[in-house]
Amino acid sequence: MTTTTNTRNPLENAPIPVQAKLAAAWTSFMFLYIYVDYLHLYRPGVVDDILAGVVFEFDVQPALITGFLALISIPSLMVVLSVALPARVNRVANLVVASLYIPVTMFNAVGETWDWASFYALSIGLELLLLAFVLRSAWAWPRTARSAHTSTGPDGAAVRTR
């Protein structure tokens, strides 16, 4: 008697370059960043304040709006910089920018009421998780073995050079 068993082939986890992981994390961060700001507009009184020329207790002026644009431009640029910069510079840029955006992200909760705690806990929590992923990925960037005095010959064998 012959027994046939159905076995599933496991899915292959192809290696993903660190640059692609970082770009994806910054893209996700930007989606959250933008949608949190957008959904914030649904709070009662927020649009009225904006129409009255006030945002977060600040008067709406060109300098304020330019500052907001600069604040959102940095993580937006990190998407492309994460795939375009050389590895060493890329790693440092991701570590620095992600570290600086942790307090920026947490600032969103300043002055908020407990009525909106779930919204801010979820949004800030997700943004912080993405920033932690960026930090971890950049920190653990794989290194290549240094071979200052060796190279490969036409047959692929290591050749010592001087």
C-alpha cells in the first residue's frame, strides 16, 4: 500500500537589504505622521482654531508653517536617502534622525486630555516602534570582512597584494 502525503513547501524569506528596510520604515512612519495630523483635524474645535489663525497655541505665520514643513521634510527625505547614501553615511544619518524624532514624536502628547489618550497612545506608540526599528536596523547594519591586503584573482582564489 502506498501512502501519499501532501507537504507544503515553506516560503522563502529572501534577504532584504538594510537600505530597503530603512526606506520602508521611513515610508510607514510618514504615512502615520501624515494621517495622525489629518485625523487630528476631526477633533472638535481644531479646524475653528486653524481658521482663527492658531495652531497649538501659536499664531499661524509663515515661520511656523515653514517650520512644520521642515519637520515633515526630514523623514520624507529619509525615504530616498536610505537607499541613495553610502552605507557608512546612511547608517549615521538614520541613527541621528531617528534619535532626534523620538522627542518630536512624543511632543504630540503634550497638553492633550485623557479623552484622546487612546488616539495618541496608539499613534505615538506606532511611530516610536517604527523609529526603534530604524535605530535597530541601522545599528545592526551588517559589516563586510576587511581584507586590506587581499583581493581575488581570475579564478576567484584569494591573492595577497601589496
